[in-house]
Amino acid sequence: MKVFYPALRPLLFRIDPERAVRLAISGLKLAPLSPRGANDPILASTVAGIGFPNPIGLAAGFDKNAEVPMQAAGLGFGFVEVGSLTPRPQVGNPLPRVFRLKDDEAIINRMGFPNEGIEKGVKRLRRMRFSHGSARTGVNVGANKDSEDRIADYEACITLAAPVADYLTVNISSPNTPGLRELQSKDALHELLSRCLIAREHREVPLFVKVAPDLTDRDIADIAEVVQETGVDGIICTNTTVSRAPDLRSSASSETGGLSGPPLREMALAVLKAFRQATGGRIPLVGVGGIASADDAYERIRAGASLVQLYTALVYEGPSLPKDMAEGLADHLRADGFSSVADAVGADAPKVAAP
């Protein structure tokens, strides 16, 4: 596939982006669940009490309805995050709502959490509770657009998803549900995370929170404080951005929605570094945003990420990317004398004095 994808990509890019994703999911459904090749032992790590065969994950947004997490893992991912799933099914925002910025190898989306609802997603995951290698499955949850109590939406999703997830992600950073990012404010976030932690008490699966890249220094300090106070297990840095760099070349760059891909890389890296500093390395971080190569993944790990995720790069580079990244990351670790991913986490981060 690595050889053929560059030739196939122009044909795939003639298809509407959402339809192309549906075709990819349909293709993965037909893929046999055969055992994957063994991961390089140097890539294995434990984060928030979970063992990961490698630190490269598929970000939420691709498998919204938990249809193919095991098949997607077969591409070489160490973990797959499904969703975002909401309590009730919803159609999302009007079409068109996904735009390829081909000249920038980026994507803008304003999907608005289209999904079939948490109950269907959980039912699928319950049927899939068998091992496929040792890849892990995370469940990303959100609130319905018309909800009168959004925190209650997160509680409901977490209660249902906890028994079938290896970890849970509270997504409060999508820019495509009006008002959702207001839950990142200090008081609202404290109430949200406290209630979410109670909701998953019957099975204490790790709980992560996914933050936006469009944060001030004060926002980062407040979020870091709340995460540490409440005992949340990790922070995913970051979601898509509503900002637009002036050097974007694609005509679709004026579309509204969240921007992902290389134009997000430096912003997401800066936010990761800021959270590493603000938490003193005490909270696991997941780096996402503009990661498209082993070099990008390694940079994010050295900056403080214990795990990394990608999605947009898969669109442009093809399905061989996760396996290539894993091999390249292992080479980087050995070349610099590390014996594990954990040894490299935060290698370039400023040292923080113990509290």
C-alpha cells in the first residue's frame, strides 16, 4: 500500500472527504482480524496504568461510531480512540463540513459531533472485547448540541462507556459545538471533571481531558491546576484550532471550523510544552496536532508527551504511516541511547523543581 497510495491519492481526493472516510471504514470492515506483527519492545510503555504496545495512536474523529477500532489497530497503531460519542444520536452540522487544504496538507472540519449515540457505540465495543494484539481502545465523549445540561451528558456517556473502554476522553475542546469550549473555564471545568470522575467510579478506567490549542497562559495554568486537584489521569494536547496562519495557500482556508494538520504543528507543540511546565511532568500528556512523521512524534515525546496521536496525516500519507512511524521512532530512541519511550519523555523539557 505504501507504494500504491501516492498513485491512488489523486483519485481518492476527487471524492467528498466524508464519503472517502466512509469508504475507508467499509474497507477496514472487510479486512481480516489477523494478528499484527510484533511491536519493537523499545516502544512498549505504561501510561496512566495502561500498557501500550507502542505510543502511536489514531485520534478521535475517524471512527466516530466505534465500527472498526480493531481493524484500524491492525495498521500499526498502539491505540485507537473512537468517537466523539454523545448521549443521543445527532446528525451534526449542515453539509459541506469537511474541506481538504491540499496545498497545506491540512483539513478544516465543522462536523459538530455527528454520531449514532453512545449506546450503539458501546454495544459495538462490547462485542469487540477480545484481544487484537495488545492495542488499546479509548472512547472520546461529548455533549449533544441541544443539551440543557452538558455536564450530565458527559456523566451519562462515561457511565455507559467505562466498562468497555481502556481509557475515556472528555472532549470539551471541539470548536464546532457552540459554547462547548466554555467548559474549559476554571469553575466549569472543576465541576465537570469532578462529576465525570464520580460517574466512572464503578470501574476506575483512566480519564483524560482533551484541550484546545487556542488557550491563553492563564487558561493553561487554570486547567493544569484543576486537573491536578481533581485527579484526572492525563491531558490530550490538542484539538483543532480556529485560528488561521496568514501563509495558508489553499483556497478553502477561509472556511469556518477547526484546522488540523501541519499548520497546527507549532501551536500544538507550544501548548504541550506549556502543560508540561505547568504540571511539572506529574500528569501524562498526549501530543496531537500536526504529527505526520517519526520525527514529529519523537519531538513531541522529548517535549513531554507520553503518547502521540494522528489523523490528518493518515489522509495525506496513507495507511502505511503508523507502521513507518513506529519503526522510525524506535530508530530515534536507540540512536540517542534510550532504552524505552518513557526514558525519552520530557528529555528536552526544562527541569521543574519538586513541589
